[in-house]
Amino acid sequence: MNRATIAAEIDNTAYDPARPTELVLGGETFTSVTDKICGIVEKPRPPRAWYIAITVTGGLTAVLLAAVFHLITTGIGIWGVNSTVGWGWAIVNFVFWVGIGHAGTLISAILFLLRQKWRTSINRFAEAMTIFAVICAGLFPAIHVGRIWLAYWLFPLPNYQGMWPNFRSPLLWDVFAVGTYATVSVLFWYTGMVPDLAALRDRATTRWRQIVYGVFAIGWRGSHRHWHRFEKAYLILAGLATPLVLSVHSVVSFDFAVSNLPGWHTTIFPPYFVAGAVFSGFAMVGTLLVPARQWFGLKNFVTLHHLDNMNKIVLATGSMVGFAYATEFFIAWYSGNPNETFAFVNRAFGPYAWAYWIMVTCNVVSPQLFWFKRIRRSLPAMWIIYIFVNIGMWFERFVITVTSLSRDFLPSSWAYYRPTIFDVLTFAGSVGLFLTLVLLFVRYLPMVAMAEVKTVMPAASVHGGPAHPVGDYHGDIPHGAAPALGQEVRP
Amino acid sequence: MIRDGLWGLLVEFEDPRRLVAACARVRDAGYRRWDAHTPFPIHGMDEAMGLRGTRLPWIILGGGVTGLGAALLMIWWMNAVDYPFVIAGKPLFGLPAAVPVAFELTVLLSAFAAFFGMWLSNGLPRLHHPLFGSERFRRATSDRFFIVIEAADPQFDRARTRTLLESLGGTVVEEVTDEAED
């Protein structure tokens, strides 16, 4: 490949139903795919920028540890929560990170079932991001309980007091929903990665790499008898993860919706939260993927076609979120309930109006720019919109959590909530932890699913002609592709 | 029937199309203990190798049913039998409130069944395999396609099997020895 093709972005976003879109550009072969993706991990040292980045994010992670240490030794009084607003940034951050964690499973499971082949280039990265986001999310409920040494009370474990958790509480549903989601996401991610870890093992030149990748590749040798069961298991895991991903943010929204507080007690919450989660998750995938494809030379795999598709999903889910905001307001008025009406008027025009309008600008207005083709295909423009969406979705959770609590039924207990420096440091630290994990991932693990990408390359098609319309790993090939039993074959 | 450490014969292909046609011929020759090794799953191979379905979906269903039953039993026993307490006037056990946790545990145990069931029925994890002794075979996870016939196959005959493999249109035929001889 010459320099010109590296420098220029190839526009493969045009859609021609008569021809399958090329998902891998630049004349890549099976060999070059392995060389390029493994090559990133096999470099003896990462680029200098990686060291700088991990120093910064590692420092932020240290800040997180220090803030959490201070919290545990002192108490949640170091945060800005007060007796009116008992849920502050801890819950906001929890919902924010869980939401981000939705894109990975959506890409890997739902797009898989829908046969969106373009997912193969980005699913590994998105799944990794999901797991790291869920790790950050899980941190906050654990530390916000105050007496963290009693956090095991969340689980149905036999104890000397003869107590069991209350299964009628949405907070306990959350424990199971997030716990299951984290576990299934890890299983799904790891299952898909085993063939690629085996590729790294087989190319390893140092003893250390052979042992580590060898252990994690668990003896995979590409046997078709294994692939046969692997594809079946992968398909079923995708089928299981699909309702799961929809359930997780629904259950998170129950934390609010099952209460009796105006502004929280609405039936629109589950679908609205799920749409918002997918919206924020895609924005975060894009935030990380746009620079990553540049720095690690992945332009032939993560093409403009992929980014264009992602931007369309951001536009669709962003519009759903905007529609949900409008519906909430309509119902607040139409219900005729004065408390409900007040909650929403207060949200948009009360003391937190600034937060509300940041949210609306970032979440409703900015993604509408993706109606324009040129913006959907411009790397700087899309990256800026992703950042806006990240900010807007954090503010959405802030608006929902804080405005309803700060002014409930009893005006004498109204209060304004302000975060303290420890709220800020803990959140900044969680961003540091997230980015540290992402940096370790891009350094030590294959960030594109090589085995899956190879299945969507024209050379993988055993029928000749254009690529087969059936997607990767589905294992549902129609008859006639291979010579039938007993039929004579001559090479 | 391991003779002088010979574990099997492998033939290498560069093109998945040839591999599929070759597999159909090995299948029709009546071999049982053989396999194809590929860097990614190739469509049409199940038919070409004469593979039948797998029991895996039933194992996973078993996991799901176990998760559902265990969750409902746990919730009912913990909240309505062993430690009953009335909160917010709700019934001690009500199905709607049990749905989220029951759903999550159904998915969780199904996923465990899929994950562990798949790896264990594939005979993995496994620390060593005679094929790992072949330098050539290392590309099976990258860009080469292999058919391997084991010496333990009742039909295996060093000369005849070699002739068959050589006639398949592959690039090279190689003997694989079992270093860890028993």
C-alpha cells in the first residue's frame, strides 16, 4: 500500500444494494490482517504518547484511590449530599457509566442478531469499553453505602443475624442486573477473543508471551469441530445478551421509577433510559475509536462506512431521547397533577435550569447535526459531537437525580445541592481508571476481532462471486454451499 | 495405533475454497478421527465434514431453567418463609416483583451453561496438543487452512492416507509426531 492511500480517507459510505459494501479496505489479506492487528500488540514498546497518556490516567486513578480511602475512613459527609438530596454524584456517576456500558453489548449482540456485518471491526473495542465502564459503574454503589465493610449485605448470603435482602426493592434488582451484565459481558468478550489470543500465542517470540497468551488461549487450535460448537454458543450468548442489555438500564431506571417522587415516578423511564444508554455508549465508543483508528493504523478496518453507521445510530437514539424529554413534559401537563407539573417546570426554569439547558443542547440539539452527510463523515465534527453527547448524558442523570430530590412535596425541606471537591475528584478518578483500562487493553490485547473480520472479507467466501449475504459466526449456511454427502468431488 | 511416534498427517491449504472441497473428499473416504483447522469459521464446512448438530442448546436450556427455578425458590423462601417482613404493604411474595431477579438469574445461568458447556465439550482448556509441535501449524490461527487425519483412525495407513492428502490440492503434506510419547 502506498502513502497516498494511508493519508486519504476512503469514502465507502455510498450504499448500492446490488453490491455488498466493502467492510475491509486497502486490499488487506488474511495475512496482513493478522500482521497489522497483532503487530500493534507485538511492538516491543508502545509509542511515547502511550506512556504519557498512561501516566496521566494512572495519576487520576491514584486520585480515585485516595478519594475513596478518605471516604471510607471519614464517611460520606465529605461529599455534597445533604438530608434533602441524599443521592448526589455517586448515583449520577453510576448511571452515567452503566449507560456507557450499553454500546458494547448492543454492538456485539443486537447488531450480530440483525446481521450487521460492519460490527466485526468495532465489536471487540466496544465490548472492552463496556466492561471497563461497568467496572467504574460498580464502584459507585459499593462506595456510596457509607459503611462499605457491610456492602456484602447486598448479596443473599447467610449471616449471623438471620436476615435476607428485600427482593421487592429495585435497589436489589440492580445488584443482580448489573452483576449479571458484567459477568455475561466478560464471558462474551472472552469467548470471542480466544481465537485471537491463540493467534498471538502462535506468533509469540518470547517465552513470557507464549506462556501468558498460551494460558488465556486455553489450547485453541482452530478445529472446525470446535468452531461448530463455538458458533452455536456465540449465537446463543448473543441471543441471551440482547434482552439482557435492554433489561439492565430498565432495572436501573426502576431505582427512580418505582419511587413516588414527582419527576421519577413515570412509566416512560425504562425505554427512555435504554435509548439514552445506547446513545451515550455509542458516543463514548466513537470518542475513543476515532483517535484509536488514527494512531494504530486501523483505517482499513474501521472505515468511514463504520463511523457513518455509528453516527446514524447516535442520531436515531438522540432523537428518541429528545422525544422522551418532550413526552415527559407533555404528560406532566396533561396528567393535571400539580406536583408533577411543578417538578418539570422546576427542572427547566428552577435553580437547576442551567443544567437542564446544557442537557438539552448537548443531547437534543447537537446530534441533529448528523442529518448532514458531511458532518457524519467529518472526523473532527463527529468527535466534537461525541464529546457534547458525553457531557449531555452526564448532565441528564444529574438533572433527573438532583432536581426531583432538591424540591419534593414539602417546601420547608427544599435545599440546593452542591458537590464538594471530593465528588469531583472521585468522578475524575473514575475517568482515569476507565482510560487506564482502555490503554492497557490496546497495548496487550487484540483490539479488532481478527477471526471475525476475516469472515467478512471477500476471500473468505467459499462460493466465489460477491460476499455471501449471511453474516459472521451465524453458522446458518444454506445447503448447496458444499458438496453433499456421497456426491463425488474432483478438485 | 501410534507407530514410531507418528500422531497424524496434515495437509496445508492457502485457500478456503479448496479446503471445503477437500474436506468433502476426506469425509467420503470414510475417515472418522480427522479434523479441519482454520483461522475463522468457514461456511459450508459442517456439511463438507459431515458434522451433525450439537447438544449445546439443550445444555443451555437446562442452565436457564435451573436459574429461573432457583431464583423464584430463593426469593420466595428468603422473603416469605425464612425472614418474612411486611414492607410498604407489599405481599411477602409477589410474582411481578420477582421478575427482574428471576430474569437476570435465568440469563446468568444460561450464559454459564453456554460458556462452560462449549469449552468443556470441545475438550478445552488443554495445555498441550501434538499439533502444537508443528512449526507450520502455527499459521492455522492466522492465514492457513489444514486438514489433519489422526494415526489413531482405524482407516489410517501411512502410505494410502498420504496419497489421499497429496491428491487434495494442498500445498504440502507433513507428518505430525507426538513428542510426549506414551
